[in-house]
Amino acid sequence: MSRNIKKRHWAFVLYPDSAPDQWIDMLVNTGIQFCVSPLHDRDVNPDGSFKKPHFHVILVYDGPTTYNNVKSLTDSLGQPIPQPLEQVRGYYRYLTHKDNPEKFQYNEFDIHRYNGFDIKDFADLTYGEVQRCLKSIQTFIVDNCLIEFSDLMDFLLSNDYYDLYDVASSHSFFINCYITSYRNKMKKYS
């Protein structure tokens, strides 16, 4: 890779077994916006064996930064070569294999965001993405027996699920009706 390349958005793979225990704190302390995928521990090689467990990390700098600068950061974490990103949103979707149904599907609730990383800064959600978010929210409500809209919104906000928070707040009538109906059904059958 050319050492002269300058980009604002970068990604790298992080292997927990070769990273310092406090690698998240180290990244937080840089002030760089970033997000971390769920632990990819169910990815499969072509021969059927499991790949080495790893995380995918997206870095968003305030302005273009050099390959050497990013490489210095990944070296301090004991990790492989960083890659420049052209499409942050596409790579963000790869964090859960959203567009790769042949691969294990990781839960988007397990993506962690730091230092103000917000995927909305990179594109608006499509109609299909909004519908998938609504389905995820509905599943989350049932899986966690949420019976108050405020509990859902507080959870989404405090855990930085920005897309889901925005979809929930802009579809509050539907979600509140669903939660009310769910709560009433729970009372009826308990």
C-alpha cells in the first residue's frame, strides 16, 4: 500500500489474542471516532474450519490522515495493516454480514460506537433498512420483555444505537402501539 495515501476513513481487523487488554481504552483516548463489530467468532474458512476470532474496527478521523499515521496506531495495538475505506456505510454493514446471507449473521445490537461515531453521518437509511430496523426493534422488545416505550428509548440512547434510536423516535406511534399491545397481551396471558 502506498504510504502517501491520505484518507479520513480507515478500517482494520483486530485479533483479541494479540491486542493489549485495554485496547478499547487506548482507542478511546485517541479521540478518534470509531466503532467495533461484534466478535467474529463464527466465520468459516473455505475448508469448513473456523477463522481466528477477530473484530472489525472502523476509524473516522477529523480530516484526511496518512497511512503511516494509521499504521502507527494499529502497530501500537499489535494489529495488521489498516485499509482505507471508500464506503463507510458498506463496511459498517459488513460488521454484521448484513449483505452476506451465506455468512454467519451477527447482531447489530453488538456493534459498539465510541467518541461520537454515528453511522448517520455517512448516509440516510433506505426504506428497506428502516424496515429491518423496525423488525430488529420489535424482536428486541419481545426478547427483553420491554413494556414501556421509555425503557426502549433509554436503552437505545445509552448504548449508542443511533440508527435504531432514530427509527424508533420517528416511528414512535407504531412502536408505542406495539409495546402497549405487547404489554396488554402479557397481562392477559399471565
